[in-house]
Amino acid sequence: MTNPADSLILIRGRGRVSALGSALDTAAPPLSAFQMRELPGRAVAVGSVPPAVEEALQHLRRTHAPYRQLDRTVLLALLAARQATAQAGWLPQPASLPPHDARHLPHDDRHLPHDASHLPHDDRHLPHDASLLPHDARQLPQPDRYLPQPDRYLPHDARHLPQGDSKSPHLTTDNQQLTTNNQHPTTTLAVSIGSSRGATGRLEQFHEEFLSEGAVSTAASPLTTLGNVASWVAYDAGSTGGATLSHSSTCSSAFQALGNALAWLRAGMAERFLAGGTEAPLTPFTLAQMQALGIYSPFSATEFPCRPGAGRPSTFVLGEGAAVFALEKISREALAAEQAGQPTPAPVFVLEGVGFGFEAIGSKTGLSPDGQHFQTAMRAALRQAGTTSDTVDAVVLHSPGTPAGDAAERRALRAVFGENLPDLVSNKWQLGHTLGASAALSLDFACEILTTQRWPAPPFATDLTPAPTRPIRRILINAAGFGGNAASALVSVG
């Protein structure tokens, strides 16, 4: 299936949280955002979110009783989705009830991921049971003074660049400040969120309690099933009737969500779509799994420990984060009329294609030397977009800093593009590998490059392109994961 000539799938809004915070700065000086995390016998570097995002997560818990038991993975997705819907100009009407399977969950603090003693002093004694809150405040978000305003992180000359809809409100975690209506009966909002590990923090916690106490909370099952990721994003966005899809396809999970969005919107099965990926894998158990594979970086946090394209040693670093996109289908005629009414039309990001690949190999953690699944995915994305490889100006690589994986992706690129490769870019040296969220964060990075026409140069020896060698109008983004799967997405600016 190719991209229909008379219609486009637009990225109306984008939101993200990562080790860089909630905004991107493509001209930022290369300061490491990584932190050290103590594990038994060794400290390792991780890409954890900064304090401002931690405050935003805590604020979600304080002001929404149903959110107090949610896994960090879900809350990161909520923050990213709120930014995306704000930028798109969509107005979620806060749902009056949480998802059906969570309405009767206990609201005690015993199973919270973070003890109440870690909350700011003035919030420690807020009632944790919704029945004790004032009636009109039980489900409504409160003004958020903790989420950083995203343009704090933009370079001074980029703070006033159009970001999606030029009329979109300032981004906060307060979805009461938005200005359109997802619950209008003629609007079908669907949600698809990918995550490799899902609610792993809560799952590990409940399992530890089961081993020590011999019993498990009634909240354990509904809070750790993978389906609760998309359903809570839909609840927070005010969706009343669209599909909610949660899934895991390892590190290409977010592009599975974007593929859903593309297909559903083109088929008329939804009018609006929230799609992306989220991951909070910085738990002792998950970090131990990555160490057991023998691929974790030996470098400290200040040494830019994740080094894609740098060869040996392996420099894989785990990170956390989320990115979500608000997508709509629009005819070219309608888009032209929309832009004609704007004095300075905002950049328009078009999701042109999402392709998938698979290779059946013996190792479920490895890949073929020439990245056959990468080749299949890239060609499928180009074919779906109705374009050829010579129109691609840059590639945001999957490239996690593992020598075998990085080399296989380069061979796959040469098989598709020949020796004259597009510019090669990565954001993992800034964020780490965020597993199921990584593809979404890479797509968000690509949109930022299309807007600013720049990216920060890596501060280490690598085969990555240090600065654009041409105008960047179309970018291919790669992702791959355990099990032999790969995915590629193609985005352009109009």
C-alpha cells in the first residue's frame, strides 16, 4: 500500500520526556545528561529523567487519586501525550472515571512506587483517598507548577519558532488548559502506545511483596497488564469511544504504534490518533538483565557513555522516557486552505510511511551481519511513501552502541542507499537506549531536525555526521529489537 496522493497523515503535535527533560535543543552544548546508578558490585550509567520531570510525575500522583498507583511507564506516557494534544490544539475533556478495570482499586499508599515521604513537604499530608478530596477536585487536574515550560530548553533564537499549530497553548501537564474537544461525537480518537517492558517497576515490586509476604495486592493484575498503558493515556486524553491498543515488540514497539495510526487513519477507522512509545526500565532487575548480556558501557556518566558508531567496546546504556504524537488525516486541498489562512504557515510534518522487517535467525538477541530486517523495513517504508532512497536526506539510526548491531545497520544502509549514504544521526548518545520508547524519541528528534536544520555533534570519534551536509527535507528513522524485528518510518516537512 502506498501513500494516497490526495491525502496526508500529519503530525499535529509531539510530546516527549527523556534524560534531556521535556524539550529538545538541537544546538545545545554537549553536556552529558547521564547519571550513575549503583548496582550490586558495580555502578553503571543510565539516562534518567531530570528533577523537573520527576516533579511533574509526582504532581500527577498528588492531583489525581487514580494515578497514584500507576507505573512510571504509564505516567511518562501521560506527560508526553498531554504535550502532544496541547500542541495539536485538541481539548481532552477529563474523564469522570478511570478505566473500568481500575475503578475499584484501593487507593492506599502501600503499593505506591514512591513513598509519600519523598513528596515535597507541603504535599505530604494531602488526602490520598479520592473520597476525602473536595467533590469538584477528585478527577480534575490541578494547575501544574512543576512541569518545566518546554521553551526554557530551546536556544534563544528558536524559542519562537512555530511548533505544530501556531495557535496551540503553552505546554503543561494541566489538560484543563487545552482548547478543543476529543469527546465531540463526530471525532473518533484512537490510542496506540508501545512499550517493551510495560509496567515493569510495579511488576517487580508486586513480585517482591509476594515472595516476602506470600500474598499479592488486588491491584497487582490490573496495574501490570500491558493494556493499562494505552487505556490510561486514552482516559487522560478524554477519549470516550476509540480503540486503545497497547503492545510490545521490543525496541520497535513505538513504530508498531505509528504503523497502527497510519493504517487506521487511512482506512477511516479513526479521525485522530495518539501513537508513541514509553519505557521506564531503570530498575535493578532490568539493568541486571542488560548487564548479563555483556553489552553495557564501561564508561562513566560524564564520559558520554553511549557511543553509537564508535566501534569497540560496546557502549549500550539504558535510558527512560516517552514520546507521543497526535496524528490526523487531511486532504492536500484542506491543508492548502488551512495554510492560506496563516500569515506564516507553521512547519507541517508528514508521516509518509512505516515499514516493517523480520529475519528468522537463531539468536534472539542478535541480528544478521548485513541487517536483513533493516533492509526490508527501510524498503517497505520508502515503497509505502511512494519515493526512492535518493530523496532521503538523513537517517536517524537505531545504532545502540553495540559493535555488531551498529555494523549490521551500516551494511543494511549501503544495501539500500549504495555508497553515497545520507547524513547519519543518532540521539542515543544523549538519551541512552529507551527500548520501546526509543523509536518514538528518534522520530521526535527527526522532526526537530526538520524544523531547525541542525543537530549537536557527538563529542567522541564516530561515523555519525557532525552537521548537515545538505538541506534536510526528508528523514528515515530506524528501529530494531530482540527477536529479529525491525521497523522504519519516513517523515518529511512541508
